[in-house]
Amino acid sequence: MRFGWRGALGIVLSVGLLAWTLRDVSFPAVWAVLRNSNPWYFAGSVVCGTGIFALRALRWAPILHDVAPDVPFGPLWRATTIGMMVNNVVPARAGELARAFALTRERRDVPFAAAFASLVVDRLLDSVVLLLLLSSALVAPGFPADVTLGGRPVRDIALSLGVLSAGAAVFVGMLAFAPNVVVRLFEGLAGRVAPRLEARGTALLRSFASGMGVLRSPRRFALVFAWTLAHWLLNALAFWLGFEAVGITLPFSAANFLQGVIAIGVALPSSPGFFGVFESVAKAGLGVYGVAADRAVAWAFGYHLLTYVPVTVIGALYFTRLGLSLGQMARDERAAEASA
């Protein structure tokens, strides 16, 4: 859990993006939008935006089934909120490490390495579902028809994204159900194109396949995928309710679009809580739909701050109650790296 150059770069980039986002924004106009917003819509947005972490905890149980088949909801929920809290307050995105660490402190039958590896599956499925929802938003009736990227119509890009997301879904499924086929195909291709990468790539694929092994039951695979889809649809609902709160009238597909581009944006190095990056991408994404900069920034600040607080407070309370420490997490991180 070291700060390092990535943490410093993230803070610098976040500050720069925040300054860029606010360069043409009227603060009195943003405040006026927030002051006149609908508190009930924002309350619903916060409930949905916090509820996604309960769905994430529920999804984690079947992913961990082969390692620990009887993990109840409580430890998974507490570990999930602790992980998000750490992401929100500590640089360098230490939340996934904290999430695995917190679970193993409550459930000694779950090895730290297995808990951490299970989160790879978690993130892979997030990526697949987000791509699917993003590509569906680009072809939805409410998406502006005249939008282009790099001179290409967005609907052409949507087709490419759809093919990519379908390919990613097939790849994840093959890693789960036919890992040896994937490895043989890679070895055959790499042996011809890039022999130097063959050994390293094969080892990486086998590692991913090992993690995906928890989903080799078709029933569990379907269950985890369903929880993932429910998670991101609920998150999109939180976005959409926030739109309504500040007077942004857009179809639900716009929320799917915005959460997809924000997910891509926050992959960049950023400050704790993704401040700066979130607002910058939100302003650009809503601008695609013709939303004025002041109202887009009002939504970004209002939604981000209101959903930031509950999970951070809940995670901090559990972190304190379980007697956890960032120092011990850092030692576990070094131990995990040494054994890798």
C-alpha cells in the first residue's frame, strides 16, 4: 500500500483534470442547480448507489465457493465496504487489497491469496458487462445520431464495441470452461508471431484460468453474471435518478453510456475517490447528449459527493470495529508480491 509515483501521478492528474473541467463553469450556476435540485430523487440515487455494494458482496459468495462454500453475507458485505472506503481515502487504489485482507481477518478459512485472486474474476466480469451496456447505449434511440469520434459515426464504433464485448464474453467463458483450448490457441499463435512472449503469456493465461475455475459450474457462472448485470443496472439507475434530481431529462440508456465512459476514465491514475477524473469524464459524457456544462458539473459534484459519503462512513466503521490497520495491509501486500 505504498504511495509511490503512481499515487503522485494520480493526484497531479486529478487536480489538472478538475481545473480543466471547471475552466468554463459558473460556480453560482452550479450552486443554483444544486440548491434547486429534488432531494427525493437524490435520496433514491444515494440508496441505489450504496446498494450496489450489497450486490457486489452477494456476487462474491459464488466466486469464492470452491475455496470457502459457506461464507455468509455479513463478512462479504463488511469487506466490500472496507475496500471501497480504502479506495476513497488512500492513493494508489489499495481497495482491492484491503477487501481481500478484511475478509481473511474475519474468515480464517479463506486464504489471502485466494481472496485476492477471486477479485480478478470480479473485475473481468465487470468489464464484460460494462462493455455490453455501453455498446447497447450507443445504438439506443436516445443517443444523438450526429455524434462522431475521430470522424467515424458512433454507431460504427458501437458495432465494434459490441463485437469486442461479445468476444470478451466468449473469452471469459472459454477460460472458465475450456482453458486448455485457449492456452493451445495462444501457444500456436505466439509461437509464430512472438516466440519470446509465449512462455510469459502462457503462464499468465494459466493463472487467469485458475482464477476462473471457480465459475466452471454453469449454474454458478450464470448466477455471478446475473449479479454483475444487476449491479451495473442498479448503478445506472442511481445515475439516472441523479439526472432527474438536477433537471437533466435523458433516457435510461444515457446512464448506461455515462457509467461506461466513467469506468474507462477512472482506469487512469487518479486521486483517492477518483475526484477530478470522475467530474471531467462526466462533463464530457453528458456533453455528448447536449447537457450544459454547469448542469453536468452540478450532477457530477452532487452525485459523487452524496454517494461517496455513505460507503466511506460504513467502511470506516467496520474497519475500526474489526481492529484493522493499514500497516498490516501493507505488510500483507509485500508478502503477496514476494510469493508471486
